[in-house]
Amino acid sequence: MTTGPSPAAGVHVPDTKLAAEATELVRDTTGELVYHHSHRVYLFGALQGRRRDLSFDPELLYIGAMFHDLGLGERFHDSGRRFEVDSADEARRFLQSRGVPEDSVRRVWTAIALHTTPGIPAFMEPEVALVTAGVEYDVLGIGYDDISDADRAAVVALHPRPDFKRRILAAFTEGIRPKPETTFGNVKADVLQHYVPGFERGDFVRTILESPWPE
């Protein structure tokens, strides 16, 4: 696979028609916050893959990274589904419409759908593991020292993150506020608990005890 002309920290965006079309779609349907965040997820994920000596498909990793937050957009607010699933389904439609093999489609769908489910992706295919690694690095700072100061600075110079912590939390809040039931059992319940007055998070134990089963 050839690589594009704009490297950050020695990692290139795949120079393919599929990657270019994904870039255009994300640029046209999201704001600069998600656009730059998604690029950083790819670059940090690829750097973690290099550090872990994982053999991954850069194009699939790039598509997974670029699509992973599309489901936060306004057109998905009434879907009734987790934003991760909306994002994954958008990626699947994009890939299937371009004749990408189903195993590759499955990897990308899984990488996106599980990117907020810690403890599982790391044991799956490299593309699945590295989308989550990129997200955890950029959003949570997990493994912050795994990447050198110079490489980190190169990524951020190309895709800046001004006031990122506050802005990404605001994006999460707006993306999932209309469907709070989708946060049951996942990390986004924490977001609504902090930022949406009156939100009551689901309780797993209470759900079991109050189920219709007699005992």
C-alpha cells in the first residue's frame, strides 16, 4: 500500500481512494473537533501498533478511526441506538457500497462498535484493538508515556486539540442526551450524570432485583 504525503510522527494516512473518500465524508459531515480527533485516533493507534509490533491494515484502521464518532451527529439523535452502533453501521454502509470484502467490513464494524467497551478490544484483531487504543490515548490519556514527546507533538501539530477535554465532553453530552437509555452499562452514563441535570443512570443490580422473575 502506498502512503500519503502528510506524515505525523512517521505515520502516514493511507494514500488510497477509499481513504480519500472517507476523509471527504467525515470532513463534510462533522465539525473540526471530530475531524481532527478522528485523525489523531488513527495516528496514535498506528503508533501504538508500531510500538506493540502488531501487523495491521492501515486502511481499515483509518476507516475505523475516521468513522468512530459519526453517530454523535444530530441526524442520529432519534435512532434509539448507541452512538457506537450508529457509527459502525455508517462505516459498514460506506464499505459495502464500495465492494470491500465482508471480513474487512466486520473488522471495521467491530472496532467502532467496541471502542468504548474497555477490556475486550485488546484481545481481538489488531484493527479492533488499535482503534480503541487510539481513542483511549487521545481522550483518556491511557498509555500517555508509551509515545514519545516528539511523536505526540508531531501528531498534535498536524491535528490540534484546543480545549479538547471540555469540547469532547460537550460533544458526547449533545450526542447522547436525546437517548439516555443507551448509556446503560457503559461509560457514557458518567457523561450524562455530570452534565445533564436530573439524569438517573441505570442500575444493574436494581434491574435484576426488579425484573418480572419471581425469584
